[in-house]
Amino acid sequence: MNDPTAPMIIKRHRMATRVWHWVTVVTMFIMIGSGIGILKAHPRLYWGAYGANFDSAWTTLDQWPSWLVTLLNLLTIPASYNLAISRRWHLLFALVLAFALLGFMIVSLINKHFQRDLRVRAAELSPREVAHDVKEHLAFRFHDPKRPGAYNILQKLSYVVTIFVLIPVMILTGLTMSPGMDAAWPWLLDVFGGRQSARSIHFIAATGLVLFIIVHLALVILAGAWNELRSMITGRWHVPPHAPEDAA
Amino acid sequence: MSSIITRRTLVTGAAVGAGVLLTGCDKIAANPEARKILFMGEDMNRGLQRALTNRNALVPEFSPAQMSPIFRSNGTRDPGTPDYTAMVANNFADYRLQVGGLVGRPLSVTLPQLRQMPSRAQITRHDCVEGWSAIGKWQGPKLGALLNAAQIRDSARYVVFTCADLYGGTPYYESVDLVDAFHPQTILAWALNDQVLDVAHGAPVRLRVERQLGYKHAKYVMRIDAVDSLAGIGKGKGGYWEDNVDYDWYAGI
């Protein structure tokens, strides 16, 4: 029965996690594409409460490398510039993003996904542990053979930052750009330092999310694309046979 | 070996999928039924904002030190029509603001009369739909006071503004509902930054509806009509941009 070559299958992701993951994949795609469309209407970013053409911007589209502008053009929703339709996509799917995250957070507290899988323990943050995990990543070993189903510390931190910092910051800075919400919840302006600062932070956090997506996809591919993909669809994950440890 | 092919297949598949999704988005936005769903976001956002927040909440007001050094203009910078140019030439002496529609007492208000009404001065942030913001000081009577003076009827649900600037040959128009029309910061501004309102910013009178985006702030206001429905106005969506390029009527977000 204990045949070491037979693949061991564990249940990796619960239904709520899988549904939220794929809803968010589609939502992120639409939010990034339509967000680029909205950015193009005024591709200048400022700090503070106000900011328009005569004010000094900390970054403008004409300073960006041409490959980046080409890439942004390729991803824009809709493909030909249309601020009204970009806003329609963005403001509808903003609701999907926000309420899906809220639902996922509530369910994940109840089913203890957060407490069990994402809780960062102090010991994991010791420089020795983190350095060890970095070394393991560089050697393309992503799973602790003793607890293959558990997230490693770099993985935990990136998920925690994405779920509890980046996406909430996107939602709150998005709300801060709404003149109606600024009347209702003026504290938003105090938190982010004014509407134009909120707009800048919105794009910085969006860049952070894009970087997360790139690294996330790269690691899914390196860790075994089909196995990882299947685990996020069916929940079932084949524990990878681990290479002999004594190589090092 | 097989895992390399798998990876390549996956990356290619993801790229193709992204492309399909992108063109899919444009197809969806062109399909009338799907458009209805896409455009539901406006009502959902308006409904949520109105349900969850205080309808009379005031936008933050700023100190003179926080104002934009230059308040840029946009949209129409000069209506340039013979009628408007003639009004500018004699300093708006012939200007009359007409208030009508579902009111008990239609009004025809001169600019001096408008300036003599109790006015509100407010330093507020103007947010363009494009993304920029400018802070300036606006002064003028409350729209609500004017509507009360005209004895707006109970059957009125919206207030429509008709302007002196032409878009495609017809006057610019916009509308708000009564929640925003009677909001204490909704004024008919005749001054910007302590100067008489200039042509570029909407002389002689421009609407300020502070909880919404810039295109709702109709410039060069000539007529104000209380109506019970937007169906008969333009193509029925309540404003020039709403009717012609799909901007949201509710621009509070």
C-alpha cells in the first residue's frame, strides 16, 4: 500500500476558494483592461487633493517605455478608446470584485481556511526560515515533503498581502475617487491623502497585483501546471514525488 | 519532455484565452441584451450609494490655501453662437434664466436678480470623468431656493438644464434628480474664485452639483425645467453625453 511511486492525492482547495479564485480571475482581467482604458483618458498621476494639466504630475504616460504602452494598448477594454464603456465595465465589475472578496472572507473565516492555511506564525518569519524558503524556491522545491499540502512562508505572505492589503486598497482607493462617496465617507480622503493621491495609490496597487499575477502564474507553471490547475478546478491535487533530499 | 510541451501549451492557451476574453468583452458591449447587464452597474452603484449613505452628506470643503493654482476649463470653452456672443458683448444685460416645467410660478430671472439672492460660497473639488481634479471657490444661490421660488410641483422628479452651447447643433442639456437638486451644496454659480464667472468656465451661470462628476455641472445655463420623466428629453437618458456616448446618468462614482 505504501508504494512510494504511486501518486498521493489530497483535497487541496475547498469549493468556496475555487469559486472565488475563478470569479476573481475573470474580474481582475476585466478590471485591469477597463482600468487601462480609464487611465488613458488622463494618463497623468498626482499627489494630493487636486491635480490637472497645469499641475505637476509624478508620472505621465509619455515617460513610460514603448513596450509597456504597447502592452497596455493590447490589454485595453474596449479595444478602441471609449471612456464611457471602460467605466461601465469597471464600475460593474468593481461590485463583483468587492462583494466576492467579502463573501470569500466570511466563508474562509467560517471554514477556517484563513486560520489554518494563511495564518503566518512568528517562527516562520525568522530570517533563517525565510532564507531557507528562498533557497528552496531557487531550487524549484515548493513543498515541504513533511507537509506537502501546506503553503510555504513566501506563498503565505504573497497571498496575505494580495487578499488583505492589495485588493482592499484597490477597492478603498477606488471608492475615494467617487465624489459621492467622498461626501458620505470623508475619512477615505484622510486615509489616502486626497483624491489624486488615492488615484495614484490605485495604480500603484494595481501594478502590485499585476506583479503578483505574473509571479503566481510563473510558479504555477514551475510547480507543475496541470496538477496546480486541476487542484483549483476539482480541488484534487497530486502530491508531487519529492526528489531525494540528500542532494544538497 | 512532456512537461515542456504542457507548459508551452498552457502559456499559449492562456494567451489565446486572454485574446478571446478581450474580443469577447467588445462583443458583449455591442450586444443589446448584454449591454443591459453591463449598464446595470450604474443603477446598482446609485442604489447602493443612496441606500447605504446619508443622502444629504456634504462634500468636503477646502481652505483658500488648498485651491488649484490654475482651474483648467474643458468641454465648451466658448459657445460662440451669435446669440451668446451678443449676450457677452453687452455683459449679459439681456440674459434671462427661465425656470419652468412642472412649477406653479414660472420665473424669468435677470443676472442682477440672481446675484441679489442669498448665495452660498464653497471651495470644492471638481472631478472630471477623465480623472483630473481641480479645487476652486464657487458662489451663487442654491438651486433649491430657486425651485421653491418657482413653486416646484410635487409631481416633479427631475430638473433639466438647457444650455447656450451647442453640441451637434442642439443645446447641451443635463439633468439631476431632486435629491441632488435640493442638496445644500447644489448652487447656480455666477462667480469662480471671487471673480465674475468667465466664458471659459460657463458664464453667466453654471450648475454645481458637487457629488457628481464634471459633465453633470452644466455650463451656460439658459433654462431650468422641472419634469416628471426624462423620456421626452433628448433621446431619453437625461443628458447630452448620456444620450450620445453612453456616459452614466448617475455620475456620483
